[in-house]
Amino acid sequence: MTSLRSHLAALREADDLVTIDQHVHWDGTAATVASEAVRHSCPATLFENTAGKVRLASGAYASLDQFENRDRRPWDRLARALDLGANCSYVDLLEHLSTRREAPPLEERLTDEPDLSALPDADLTRLGLPLDRDVAPLVDLGLLVLDCGGETTWAPIRGHAIRSSKLRLAVPEAVLEWPADERLTDVEASVVLGVSAGALVAALQGWTQDRIDPAVPDRAGELADVPVARADSRLVPADAEVCIDGWLSAVDAGPGAPRAAWELASEVALVDLHVDAIATRPEPVVAFTPLEKPLTADVHFQSLVEAAQLSRRANNYWGVSPVEWIRLPVEARLGLCIVSSEILYAGFEWQLANMLFSFSDLFDKVLVLDEQADPTNLARAVDDMWVKAHPANDWTFSEPNAPAATAPFYRRDGTTGSRLYINATWDPRWDEEYIAPRVTLETSFSENVLSSIADRWEELGLDDLLADRPLDAPDDRE
């Protein structure tokens, strides 16, 4: 599995990483620059010169706005980080994430001791974690590592430092009852930062999707063969850049804001980690993301994890596999679900939408597309919503008694409302001649015209021109 350092090196080689050598202070500046870079679909950003111990990386797992007409796709960086290659298709990525694979137990994946050196004192402020929205140093894109009775698990976190010796963390509420049925408190734990995308996705799938079964405590390691190392009594990802050790105590308070995207899919509880020791690699690098901003990495992670779970369930629901792909576009901040599927029979799209609503609380809108739909073309999907679906006949609202979805910003008071599904597919009862053919260059012109176009294209040297064109240049071809 690709470590964070290796991933950043690969992004630099692909000219998809900007290094900032000027001194950037963690007190609000880094988070502001990061949020603007992500919002404008810029390359990933590495802050080499900060006021703290760690270097900060932003946008390492985020990517381009799909409404931008670019050559790169929103999931490219995450696919690269998961060792699937920069050209991995969305369907292949979804299949990879939706396929449960048995991995060796953590004990069988032990490597040498992690290359971590303890700081002289356990002072969180020395790390130089970034501030976000003028709150205390942000902790995100990391893991809480727990060991109970010799059983280890990793859980997603979001939080901030309180003074110099305490971290206040939001964690999935089920973590506090793992692995026994009594509240988990006053136990030793670690927070690790700067870990691989594989470890982050594994923790999300274990704690925000199918709940961890106490009889199978190693669910966080199922996704990939993530190497581990022993730090104190706990097994942590071997590539961790920072390890913060301490003990936990429960906090009787609400989760607060800003929230990470995974919190929309899970009941959340607060814990305090009372810090005893901090260890880092030489010149550590930590990935972070500005929360509740457009197109951020936490939304990308949750979008793919949720879509993979829904795809797995949908293709096992009817005993066949009609669904081609499912997307929760980061541009809609998880409030819209788009599904491309074969329509097995009249009314199937209604059953499909209801199944998706029953398996996820994130969204309250489902758009059903034909199975030939392209997952890389979000603009075409939105176009089909207006062109192929008639608002009077194909936009179906439920009765106004559905639970409020967690992702949309409206209806945050817990009141009920309507859900909407949009059928932008051809009716399976129609004869073939009534269905409009797909228009392409090859079907729109005669052989003579196509031959003339090919000759003219070669004469102008357009293939060479496009080969020299930067990957992130706008695509002006009609």
C-alpha cells in the first residue's frame, strides 16, 4: 500500500503537486491556502516551511471539480494512493472498494519497529498542526488506534488540541462500546497521523459502514494488506508519520463543528485523549483537509466508501447485478445519489431508488440513469435529468414524512420532508425504434465526410498538438 510520502512523490512526478517553500504559519494561513487550492481544483499542496515540527500536505486525496472540463478525474489521486494507478476507471475503483477481501491478521503483518523518535516533551503545540476556523489545531485524516484484550482496531477521527496535552476527538459512537458492551473509558490509545489512504479507507469501511462485529475485531484491516508496526502495546500502520500516545476519557457533550464528512454517516461521540508521549519520523509530513469546504478530501473518501457499499448491496439485492455504477458526487456534497443501471422491468427504477434510500441516510435525491451512462461526465448526467426526465412524469416526490437526510444543509432541525427520485432512463417497454439513437461523430456523417475530416485532422497535426497539451488544460474540442 502506498505511504503518504510515496504518494506525494508520485504526485510530484506527475506534476500534480505544488511545493511552497516560503514560511507559512499554521495559525489559519495554511488552512486558508488549502481551502482555496481545493476549491479551484489546483494541484496538491505541500507546505515545506511551517512554524511547527510537521510539514503539512493538503489536497493529496482531493481532486478536480467534475464540472470543470479537464482530462483528470475526481478520483484520480485516491486511485493512485490505493495502488490502482492514475488511469483507473471509476467502475474499477468502485469494484475494488466494494469487494471484501480477507487479509492476514494484523499480527502476521508486523514489520520492524516504526522509525519514530520521541519528542523531548509531549507538547501538541510543537507539532504545528493547522488551525481551521480560528479553533485549536485541527486533527483529521488520521486514526484512533485501540487495543483491548489483545485485539486492535482503527477508527476515523476528527478533532482539535485543547491546550498542549489533550486532544478532543469525535469518533464513531460504536467505538466506545468496543469490543465489550460497556462504555470504553480510561484505556490507553494512540492517534496516528500521516497514514496511507488504504488505512483511512479501511477504518471508514469498518466503522461507518457495516458495523464491526465483536467476534471479528480486525475488520479495519480487511480492505488491503496494510503493513503494521508495534508502537507501545498497539499495532499501528507502519507508515505513520506521527504517533500520539495517551489514555481516553469520555466527554458528555455534542460533537461540535466543523464536522468531517464521515460524521454524516455515523452516530458520533466525543472523547479526550490525555497525551503522555509524542513520536515522529524525521521531517514528518501530515495530510490535512479544511473541513466543510467544497471538494475536500474527507468528502471524497466518504463518497467512494458509501458508493462502494451501496453498489455491493444493490448488486446482491435481486440475485443479479444490474447496477453499473453508483456515485455520490462531491460537488453535491453527498446530498445526491446517481445510479447507472439496467432497467430490468417497468417500475424497477422505483424499487432501485427506494432500496438506495433504505440503505443510506446521507442523501434525499436519487437520479437513475441508463446503463450506458458515463461516470466521468457529471454534466451529461445533470443534462439527462432535465432532457430525458419530464418534471411532471418522471420526478417523483414521496409523502412529506421521510426522515431528514444528513448531508444536505437544509432541514437540519430534524423535521421530516419529502424524498425525490428522478427517472432519466428509457422505458423498458418501448420498442427499439422509439428510443433515440446515441449521436456520435461516426453516426452523424457519411463515409466521405468522415474521411475528409480524418485527412484534414492529420494535415493540421492536431494529434501532435493534443499530445503536447498540459493535462489540466481546458478541453476545447467540440
